Amino acid sequence: MAVRSRRSAGNLPAELTSFVGRRHELGEAKRLLSAARLVTLTGAGGVGKTRLALRVAADVRRAFPDGVWLVELADVGDPHLVPNTVATAFGLRGTSDQAAGLAEYLEDKQLLLVLDNCEHVADECATLVAKLLAVSGGLRVLATSRHTLHVEGEHLLHVEPLPVPRAGDTGGPVEAVTLFADRAAAVSPGFELTPDNRATVSRICRRLEGIPLAIELAAVRVRVLSVDQVLERLDDRLGLLTSRPAAVRPRRRTLEAAIDWSFELCTPAEQRLWAQASVFPGGFDLDAAEHVCSPADDDSALDVVTGLVDKSVLSRQNGTFGRHAWYRMLETVREYGGARLAADGGEAGVRARQAGYYADLARRYRAEGFGPRQSEWLARLRREHANLRAVLDHCLADPGRAGQALDIAASLWNFWYGGGLVPEGCGYLRRGLELCGERTLVRARGLYAMAFLAIQTGAPHAELLAELGELAAEFDDERLRAGHAECAGMATFFTGDLTGGADLLERALAGYRTAGDALLVFDTLILLAAARFFLGDPRGAAAAEEALALTERHEARWSRGYALWAVAIHRWRADQPRQAAELLHEAVALRLPDRTLLAFLVEALAWCHSAEGEHERVARLLGAAAAVWRLSGARVGEMSPYQGVDEQCATLARKALGDEVFDAAFAEATGFGLDEVVRYALRERPAPHVAGKTAEPGGLTRRQREIAELVARGMSNKEIAAALVLSGRTVEGHVENILVKLGLTSRTQVASWLAGQPGPPA
């Protein structure tokens, strides 16, 4: 199979300030990455590990066809969320075994994964990295941590402070001095090093021991002070170090003293907001600052935030929701603020206001999430993700606030699903339900959310549905009764009882109409349209058309993609494949970040092209759909009603093309990335001619060849899954495909077949 060309991908942020020095470290880090698969940059807080890692990653980007990907772990409080956080960076939907899903996704990728700030979740990072490196030969990992990860094969590069000039040295530029001058010029245009100030700047850098964060904090003072005044005040502050505990490392004490000094030069209002804003691990906007923090009556939050930006305590980033500006602190600066907040005794009040703010935010999302700002809301919640985690964890740690956590998690049920965070959402809902045993409306809403997510992922749900039904009757609540019918209908439909599922969904639809809930009316219409499609019931087309009309009336762009799919499959059923394909192309062209939706769309396009006799395209579309189903983590792609249509189309294509050509086309498309899938579906990516191509011996993919060798050794599916860090279901599917492709009837025949084959390609 020809090697496909891949465009560089990734998610590295743009540099906001110039990168100074580090030539030796850059060269050494790149040398280590060329020889080792895991390189960890270690060093103290504020020494510049993150900045160095980002520059290294940017410099080596072209060496990784599948891109360079940054995962920031400073915001992750629960170590168990590390795999999910990494998966989310790749756009993967959550699964119950996220590490296995990641391993399967990365197995054939050539990319660099940058894990930033690993120290507080070091054990979980080490476990995950070891698993991923064992499976993916093309993966490299660049980590930053205050200490080593202790993974086999780890190479370390200790990041030291910047070089500082020796006393009396008046030679060429030294990196620490260059950094000070660069940052001072940024806040005071026209500042430059001169023979008159060079010695003072050099002394400042020596006093700060070359620690980049400390130097940057000091350089900001040039806006209002001369360099001589900066040095004088710095000497006063650092002179206090002699009273600090001797056990604290000198450089750590220097950094703390520099931050202390920066804090003391802030106004009281700025100090208060600095401390209070430390409760936002993911950053915040002005609205959050106004509601959660409490500046004095005569200070506006905007003025105080502006002052902290001017002093480089906060950094400003562009917003994604309503184009609001977004503010963040460096982790070391935020830790300092958190310590101040705890010492001042005001943390409880700030946390309570924060919980109330996010409870209101979650309710607003639920109320406005089916409308013109649908996509913006999801983008905002993704940006707020770390803050939501912090609030939920804090509330769940206090039994008195567990109900508030359950309320937030339940209001976000659609975010957990649409954002690919199902395991995480289930975790919060489960903990909330365990702590909130009282039979309340909040518990009932939590039961609905948990049941919905559980059914979508094939998790146990019978007890959830039973209690939800009881509470719906107890509260005589129409929306809850409809929710119970919807979930029961989904469960029934997904297990193959199409008629029973459709009847229950009809009942749910009537209840949601009575309750006036447009989002849930829409969701149920889509489910009903699907059930009736497989029943061959023409009334399903009317449900799909109504769903589409709802999205137009509410300007719900995200939901429109699902509605277009529902209308399209009924057009296909009515022998209108071209009209169906046009609708599907319209939906794909929305380029929505919903992997499950994209899989549905590409799969349905294969059905349309099968009706038109474009069999080679059918093979590729089915392969592309298989790739996206794997990325989505959704279970519905393997359910029999959908799979039955896929198999019919595949059978026709195999008959027309022959097994060899079909397998080559299908296998080539399973290697597509998401962007390639979209471009191919829209005919923006020309397909190479595959007639006459051959796949691996026997038509096996590289992964199937690997599994075949393990089967030949007598290993069970469970043992293979453990060895390759795959799910048992994935291994089972591979083994079945291997037997079909090789024309064998038992696992014992695989060894004989392998004995007659050449070794795997190098």
C-alpha cells in the first residue's frame, strides 16, 4: 500500500513573547529526542521547563507527520483523569478503558506528545506513557516535571536557571540579562541596555539567580521604577531570606521572595483578586472574576484585572465564547495565590461563590444549549473544563455541597456526551448519586443523566431506570416520565427490539412536547427517526423533517448535522440516493467536532454510493467510517441495525471489485485522519487508484499480522488484549477478520499459515 501523505497537525499554542537563549538546552533536547522515545525536562518551578519544551516541540514539528500535541496537566486534580485528558487533546471521545483506546489510536501514528507539569500526577503519567510507548513505535514523549517519571528508557535533561554574568563582567550579552532587557522593553518602550545600566541589570539577574520567572516579574517593574530602584527594593526583599527555613532550597527561596515582592507591590485590591482567582485552575474571564472574586467597593474588577495584567501576574488570551478575553496565571504564581487565600481564611467563601457561579453557568447551558450559540457554548465549557472539575471535586468532598455537584453534573449531561467526556461525567454523576440518597428532583435529574450516558455506552442501567421511573411517578413530573420513556426506548432499540423501542420513544416525545423542552423533543425525534428507518416505517421521515425544522427555527447548528443525517437516510430508503448524498455532504461540510456524528454521516454516504454503483468509493467510505467510529469511542457503530446495512454494501462492493481491491481500499481509508475523512467525503481529496494493489500478506493489516502471530503462539484473546493494551472486544474483532481474510476456520490453522509466510516488514 502506498504511503499516504499527511499534513502536519497538532495543538501547540502560539508564542506570546520572544524566546531567549537556551541554545545548548535546545540542541541537547532535540538530540535526546532523536535517540530516545521519552525525554523528561526536570527542574524547579519557574525555571522555564514549559517554555523550553514548547520551543523544542515547535522546532521538531516537521519530523512528526501526525503532528505535535500538547497536554497541559497542571489543571488535573484527579490522577485518574490523566488518560481522559490526553485523549481529549486528540479529540477522542471517552470510553470506559481510555488507556486502551488511546493505545489503539496511537499504534500507527508518528507524533510527539508533550506532557506538561506531570509532577503531581507522576505515577499515572508514568503508567500511561509506558503503555503507549509499548504499543506505538512511532510515538515520542516530551515531558516536563519537577522530578523524574521513572519510566524505563526515560532520558533526563535537567533545566538550570539562565546563565548570569559574573561580578565585574562587562563582556557580551548573557542570557539572563538579555531576558530582563527584552521583557523590560515590552513594558517600557525605548528601554535598552546601556553602559550606564548594564552593571545594575547584571546585578539584578545575579540576585535572582537566573530564574526566568523571577527575572520576568522584576523586569515588569521598569514600567514605574528605574533599574536602580528595582535593585534597591530587590535587595531589601531578598535580604529577608535569612529568616526563611534552612530546609528550603536557596533557589526556591529566591523565587518565593521574588513572588513575595511582586505581591507586596500590588494594591490591596490586586492582592485580594490574585489570591481569590487562584481557585480557577483553567483561567477565567471578567464575568467570573466579578461573580467569584470580591474587590473592594471602590475598585472595579476590570481595573484590578488590568493592573494584574500590567504586572504580569495574569496573562491575557483571546476568548472563545462571546469573544471575551481570558486570563490565566502561571502555575507557580497560582500556587502562591492559593497559599495566600488559605492563610487569609477566606477560601470557603470564595469556593462557595464559585460553586454558585458554575451551577448557574450549567443551568444556562442547559437552557440555551439548543439555539444559535450552541457551538459557542460547547467551546466555552471545554475552556472551563478544568474549573468545572475543580468545583465538582470540591463540592463532592463536602457532603453538604454534594447536591450542588449533582445538579451541575446533571445539567451538563449533553456536554459530557457531546464533548467526548462520558466516563468523566459518569464518574461525577455516580459520586453525586452515592452522596445524595434523598429522593429529590435533583437526584431524579441525576438518574436521567446517568441512565442516558450508561445506555449510550452499554453500561448497566436497569437499576437507574427503575428508580427514575419511581421518582417520576412520585413527583408526578411529565419531563421525568418522558425521560424514563426516552431512556427505556433507547435501551430497547439498541438491543434490537425496534418496535418496542419506537413505542417507548413515541411516549417520550409526547411527554417532552407537553413539557415544552425543545432540546429533548429534538433528541427524541432523531431516535424515533432512526428506529422507524430500520422498521421500514415511512413515518420516520416525518420525524426527521420535523427535527430539521426545529434546528432551523432555533438556529441550532450542531444539532442540524444530526437532523440532516436523519432526513438523508430516509431519502436513501425512498430510493433517492443522490438527494440523500447532498444532505450528507451539507452536514459533513459543517465540520463539526462531533466524531460520532461524522461516523454516522460517512457511513450513510457509503450506502448512497453503493446505490449508485461506486463500489471502490464505498470501500473507502466504509474504511473511513470505521476509523472515525474508533476515534469516537461510541458503541452504536457496532450495533446490528447499522452494521447490517454496512455489510450489505460491503458484500456488493466485494463482488464488484474482488476481495483484494476492496481490502486495499478499505485498509487505506482506515488510516485517514479526521481531516482526511472530511476531505474525502466531500471529494476534496482525490483517491488513488488501488486496482492491482496488494495489502500485507493475506490482506492483513500490520496490527492484524501482529495479532495473528500472538494467536499462533497459543495466546487467548484476553492475554493478547493485555499484551497489546487493547480492549477484549477489539481483539475479538481482529481475530474474526483474520480468519475471514485467510479463509481459515480455527485459530490453530493460523500458525500453519504464518509458517509459510515471509517475516513481517521491517
